[in-house]
Amino acid sequence: MKEARSTRSTRSTRSTRSTQTVAIAAPPELVFRLASDVERWPHVLPHYLRAHVLERHTDGSKTVEFVALRPLFRPLGVGIPVAWRARTSNDPGARLLRFVHHGGATDGMSVTWRIEPAAGGCSVSIEHVFERRAGAYARLVIRLFVRPIAGRTLATFKSIAEALAMEPVIDRGAESAGKPGGESASPPPTNPGI
């Protein structure tokens, strides 16, 4: 699948928007499973330092404190730590992730991830919308912090999902069919840590 990456920023009198999109050669369900587990982001995304759940809400959403590095000098891994809090939720049926930022420089920003089927895999877009803080301030925050972090997040999930999608699938039924005397194959090993 060819990579299709589009970026756009628009501004109106009431909001500032930014959308980043990437094509991923992996099933949309796999990408959703990876991306929706926000508590594990620091374990799979090298630029995420923290994703700490502050509160679990009765509707299934969570308020999470995130800390990620905004890259400055990537070859040495140097970056500026950026922290924010967001109420996160997801819709598995529609493969949507939603984040509403509370407090700090991104207060009031809403973020929507859309993971949609596409030829050869899926298309993933992240839309950031500043409703309360439009204008030069919002454009500066989006350009200097939001887009670099979101772009690296998309690129990393793309790499992970495509690598996982390439792993061979073992057909245990085919293995047992070739055994003499109708023996069945032994069950796959279990790993309680997974």
C-alpha cells in the first residue's frame, strides 16, 4: 500500500483545526486495538513517557495525564517534554477515539481519531480542533507541539501495525491433518503474561 499522508490546517472565527492522515497496510480492527489502549502508549510509543489514568468514569471514559516528547533533535532523542490531561473515550463499532483536553496550553481542544477501511488496509486521521482558543495562539500550539507529536504517533502506529499484519498466521488444523493415525496437534502454548 502506498503511503498517503495529508495534512491541513484551517481556521474560522470560532475554531482552529488541524488534520493529519496516514494510510496503513493493516486491518482497521488491528490499528484500533493498538491505538485505543492509551494506557499502554508509553510501552509502544518511544516518544510517550507517561499515560497515567487519573480517573475512570462510569460511562467507560477515562481522564488520563499524558507526557510526550516533542522532538527537537531526533538523532539524539532530544525533545521537550509536553504534558496534558484529556478525557478519553472510544467507539469500537465506528473505530473512533476521542480526547477532550482539560487545563494547560491545550485546554478545550478536542481530538478525534478516525480509523476507516481503505484499499490495502486502512486510513487513519487525527483531527485536532481548538474551539475556545482560535487564532495565532492555537495555530502556534498546533504547529510547534501538536502536529509533531501526532505525526510521530501516527508514524509509529503505522510501523507497528504493518509489522504485525505481516506476521504469518499458523493454521493449526493443517498441522494436525498431516499427522499419522489421526493424531491431533498439541494445543498452542499459553502465555499467561499476554
